[in-house]
Amino acid sequence: MCSNFLDLRTFVCYNMSTYVGKRMLEIIGEPIRVCAFFRRGRISPLWFDWKGRRYRVEHIRNRWVTNEGIGRCYHFAVTVDNGADLYEIFLRSETMGWHLEKIDVSG
């Protein structure tokens, strides 16, 4: 997984700092298909396909960058059209592949 330097506590406390209380994270680590907008050096995912379903990104809650080998990983914590769960997706610059890393299913 791209964000291997993060343990679950770091992910919960730092990257989801706008949320309070206990979190229930499901580790996924699967490739996904993403439509994203690239403008002025900023990436904004619009939707992603996973397991035969399209998820429309409602809001980007957080974004951060990690180094992975010779490339970078661009991470996004997003809410989707159902609004209940928070998804961590990332783009690996070395392969230009997108992945679904984790889902916060605390609802």
C-alpha cells in the first residue's frame, strides 16, 4: 500500500482530524478507475468506479502527498454521493494508477 508509513492511529488522528470519536477503518488496497480534474498543479477526483459501482465525489475532506520509491502518491480523503462513509483514494505518480486504500465505515 502506498501510505505504508502511516499506521491506523496516525491515519485516524491526523488525516481525519475533522472527525471526532472512534473510527472503524476497512483496509481495501485495490486498484480503481478514476475520473479526475487536473488544473494548475492541483488534482481533484470527480468520481471513481469500484466493484461495478460508480461513486461520485461530493467533497474532498483532506489531501496529502507521500513519497513512494522514485515517485509520489497523491492521497485524498473523500466523501461520496451516499455521504455516510469516507474513502481514502490515491494516485501513484510512477504508474499513474489509482487505488482505494481505506474506507471509514463509522457512518
